[in-house]
Amino acid sequence: MIGKLLKRRAKTGEAGSIVVEGARKATGGKGRTRIVMTMAVFFGIFATISGRLVYLGFQTPDMSGGPQSRVTASRPDIVDRNGEVLATDIKTASLFAEPRRIVDADEAIEKLSTVLPEIDYEQTYHKLKSGAGFVWLQRQLTPKQQSDIMQLGIPGFGFRTEKRRFYPSGETSSYIVGLTNIDNQGISGMEKYVDEQGLSDLQASGLAVAKDLKPVKLSIDLRVQHVVRDEIAAGLERYRAMGAGAVVLNVKTGEVVAMASVPDFDPNNPYNAQDKDRLNRMSAGLYEMGSTFKSFTSAMALDSGKATMASRFDASHPIRVGHQAIHDFHGKNRVLSLPEVFLYSSNIGSAREAELVGIEGHREFLHRLGLLDRMQTELPEVARPTEPKVWKQVNSFTIAFGHGVSTTPLQAAVGCAALMNGGFLMNPTFLIRTQAEAMAMARKVVADKTVEGMRYLYTLNAEKGSARNARVPGYRVGGKTGTAEKVINGRYSKELNFNTFVAAFPMDDPQYLVFTIADAPHPEKPGMTDVAAANAGVMAGNIIRRSAAMLGVKPDFSHENGATLVSYQ
Amino acid sequence: MFRTSDIVLIAVMVSAAALTYKTKREAEEQLAAVQKIHAQIRYEEDTIDLLKADWSLLTQPSRLQKLAELYKSQLELQPVSARQIVGIGDLPAKALDIEDILKGRQGGMADNSDKAPSGDRDPVVTGGIAQ
């Protein structure tokens, strides 16, 4: 530019116009040096500025943003069959401060206390004056609090969002829904199942976006689940039992409508979830089922074709095998018909039934009903049943009345359901399943005639036998009790029992099956008994009374009111 | 010296610069507005999630049961017993009084069992008393 300027001047000189050169020449030399000096000064200034810029550009800036947000993976909601939320992700914001950037700690705390009145003034003051790079002030704020604090505009405060799993139903569905760990990965129950279905892969690849995850719909009905949990919790207290549990099964589809076991834990604060007695007794507990197993023995005798309803079994004398003897609890000491064996819960009669079928046939039948194999279902906590390695005659006798093999209550319930629903064995499921889907994978295990016989026996037992306590007017309940001596350290205890109760309703076409257990219950009041009818049976009756209407079973009194029946004919 | 075309060009240039500036400014404003709305949507979504959780917490059967027990004396609510649940078919037939018999309306129900409903008459046979 300067060159141009000079050139121009030269041009004007050459043009031949009248120019007074003297004046220019007098100052010409000085002017040039001035220009050069000015240039040098400006160059120096700009060089310093750009040099400083380059220097600053190479500096690593002070990283004081606190720890990075923990990337917590999104999980789908878990809902019950009516869409009620059982588990959901909620976003919570946590407030942190960077004390180095706080201008006025007093003012900051004063402002903050307008939103968080419960904040500890002194402690917070020390935190803010500590000169540390990062301090947590308050974890898990609500969105309202967060926006209020943001409105305050205090410098040096910031938020980190964290995702937290929340279980609105708390203890009610704790064992079914399960738990997640701190990284939001399922560690038990259906949460773990969901992870195994590919969610963990999605999360690993970063594709698990909250919006794209559809809720997982369980077969559980929260209302019935509450009833079940409420009744067994009350039962646990009433009978001072070690544990109690119940399951409500839809016999037509194999769906588990409700299942609970106490003692349990609060999934929102699972500090005691790992305790020794916190065990899902229904699917992960192995027990000798006692007389409930006589359902299977009777069904087996009928299904083998070797016995009919009219068959008679000699229960007049105890059976002796070696030095062991099998007695009856409610001994009749006479020859009993097959329905009587069931009605009076005769151990001797049941053993005779098993004898009729034979050891191999007995074993095969229990395997056919899936009672001695590991159950296939979504829940990860499933125990493997135990049976004697070699079945001898005495094993077959004792197993006939439910001692000598251990299985899970849920499995026994599924086996009973097969005897009620027309002979179809279906794996229990905790997900929604239609009847058609269930039938597609069901296996026919017993003949229609056997099912008919078993329905009759259950109904009879609720009218005249031990299942009277579970009778609910209008709902045609049928059932069977089971009182087993509890095995403690490998020996049968004389004081403590393990009680079970199986009930199905309505008996003219069973739709639901309720299976309750009471582990080591005591008599409710002194002088009362502690057999299954007095505790497990009562719980089952209460569950049916409270939940039948919700399950859509229509009450029908025509069976109980003979006069009405006649007038309508 | 400046010619008219120069002035026009300068004017065009200046106005073009002004327009560009204005457009840019407006785009920035719009972008800021969009970001604000996005933030608001996120906030609303989070609030919806939270309120849903809150709702399910408030409608927990266990909570409702506790409340029902607590206010039992005021509300006088009782669980529905099985005898209170009936279908339309379980309703007893209307008792006949003397006027029905005089007008020959007894057992009228049985006549229209195979006809379409007419007037206010019930097409369903609910059982007869006078046969």
C-alpha cells in the first residue's frame, strides 16, 4: 500500500503539472522514517497480540466441571396387565457447587435456602468455603426445585442428571419385578429377564433410547397382587410363621396373575434384600409338599386306568416297610374308596394307590407333570427339585403322600392346574399370553376322564373334607390341604409343619388356581390347631373372596340354594 | 468521481449486507427459541414421567386400602360381597298385583319370547309366576 502511495506521488511529479518540490524535499527524508517507525510499532503490537494468542491456544484450559454425568442406561417401564406402572425410570437432578467460582458464599446460601429450606447452613458454608473444585450440595432434586434453583442464577452452581429406577408398588411386587444395580442393570426378577432378552446388548451399543423402549407388560394384576401380598403378610403375623407365600394362576393360559412371598423387601430401599430369609419361596424354595401331593397320586391312579372312583384301598393297618411304618393322621382304620382316601387324606390309602401303579409308573407320572424337573419360566430365581437317586418301594410310598421329594410351590401349582384345565401342562409365564398361545405349547399329560375325576374330588373335599375353610359362597371353590412335617437338619420335626393349600375355582369350569404356603406356622390362638386348613386354607379362602370379582369370575349361588334351582327348572 | 452506477452499487451492497445481517440475526433468534422450546419439552417430558410415577404411587391398592380403613366411619364403605353381584338374568320376575290380573297381563312375558321387543316390553323371559 505504501509502495502504491509512493508511486502515485511519483506519478503526479511526472505529469508535468506545477508542483512545488521544495517543500516536499525539505521534509521528505524525515517523513519516510516516521512511516517506517509507525509501521514497526504497529507490527510490534500485533506481533505481541498474536504471539499471546498462540501461547494461550496451546495452554490446556482449567477443567473444573466436576465429574462427568454418569451415563445411566435407560430401561423400559414394567407395567401390569392393566397398564399400571410397576417399575419406571425417573430422572433426578443433583445439585453441585464449585467453591472456587463462588463469589459470595453467604449470599449463595441465603438464596439457596429459599428453595431448599432444609439445607444445613453451617455445613454448606464450610463446603462452599473449602476451596475444593467440586462439592455435592443436594442429591435427587425434583424438576421443580431444579428450575427454581436455576432461576436464582447463582454463579458456581450446576446440575448433573441421574436416572433412578423407581418402584411405585414397593414391596407388593418386589420378588416378581426384581431389582437393578447402581448401573441400572437388572440383577433379579423380571428386570434381569428383560436384560437377558437383549436389552443389555442394546445398552452396550448405546441404542437403548428411552423413547424407543416399549413398556414390558406382565401378566400380573396389581390389584390381585396386592390382595395376595396383604393376606400372606397378615397370615405371617397371625400364625407367627417363618414365611408365607401364595400364587394365583390362570389355569387356562398358565399366566401367573399374582405371586408373593413374605418376608420380602422394599425395592426402593433394598438394604435387606440379601438377607437369608428373603427368598422367593414360591419359585426358589424347595419344600416337601405333604398331602397336596395326594392330588397327583389320585390323578395317577385314575390316569393309569388301574383304579376307578369305585376302587377300594385297605387302610385298616399301617404299612410296614423294613422298620418304618406308615400311619394315618386322621385314621379311619377300614377299607376306603378312592374318594375317601382323598377326603380323609389317608397316607396308607395313597401309598396303596402308588403301589397299584408301580414305582416306575409313579416316577414317570411325576416327571410327566413336570414336578421333578427344573421349571421353565421367565423368572431367573427357580430352584431345581430333588428326588431320590434310586426309587425304592418305600420312596414311592412316602412320595405318594408328599414326603421324600422336594419341589417348588409354583411348580406344584402348575401341576395342579394341569389336573384342572383339561390335562394340559403349560409352563407358567409372567408375560401376557392368550389361551391360543398357551395351547400351542401345552402338552396333554392326563386324560379328560382323570380331569373330571379330580374336579369331583376337589369339589367333594371342599364340601365335606379338609378344604372347607377355603370355601367362598358363590365361587364354587374346590381344594386340598397339605400338612407336611418340616425337615429341619435332615430330620422330620414333630413340632413344626410346612403347610400348603391348593384351591381352584369355579369348580364347574376352573379358571383360577390359588396355591398358598405357610412355613412353620403356629396355632392362631392356644387350643387351635396348626394344620394346613387352619392357616394356608384360611389365607387361600380370603384371597379368593377378595379377588374373585376382580378376576372376572361371576358368583353363582344356584348350587348352594336348592330351592332356587328347583324353581328355575 | 462517483458515478451514478457506483452509488447504486454501493447502495445495493449496503442493503445486501444489512439484509444478511438481519436474516442471520433472525435465524439466531429462531434457533434460540427452538432450543428454549426443546428444553421446555424435555422438562415437560420429565415432569410427565414423574407425575405418572406419582400417580401410580397415589393409586396403589395398598394405599387405597389404608385410606379406606382410616375413613371407614365416615365413608361407611364395605367390600362388595359375592351376593351383591348379579346379572340381569338373576333378577326375579315382577310380582303380579291385582290390576295385572284384571287386565289379563299375567304371564305376558312368555308370549313374546320369540318376537322382537315391542314397546316397553322386555323380550327376555325372566321366568313366570302365573303360568
